[in-house]
Amino acid sequence: MAAKRKEAAATFDDGMRTLEGLVAELEAGELPLEKALASFETGVGLVRGLNEQLNKAEKKVELLSRSAAGDLVTETLEDEDDSE
């Protein structure tokens, strides 16, 4: 199960890195039109896939955050940087 979580995280992180690379290439403005359009199309697909992964994660967190009575329990998460 832990390996499955690592695989999903790596896939999301890899997707983000790929997207960031595409954005940097597009922002540089030096790609030929055809390559820019292909990169943009790839980026749109990545954004959709990444959003889907985030939505699934959000639903899972919400499910795990419900009380025994089924009420949604909200908790403030401490930022790791704040604990120093």
C-alpha cells in the first residue's frame, strides 16, 4: 500500500515538473508555432490530469476527516516550517 502511495506521488510530482518545463519553454517564446501548440496541448492535458488527481485526494481527505457520526470535521494543519 505504501508503494502505491509513493507511485501516485511520484506520478503527480513528475507531472508537475513536466508542466513547469513546458511553461518555461512557452514563456521563453522561442519555440516554433507548431512546437508551441503541441506543448500547449500537452500542458492542457497535464493540467486536467493533475486537477483530477487533486480532486480525488481532496475527496479522500474529506472522507477520512469525517467524525464517527458522519459530520465533516475540520482541523487546522500545522505547517512544518512553523514548528521550528
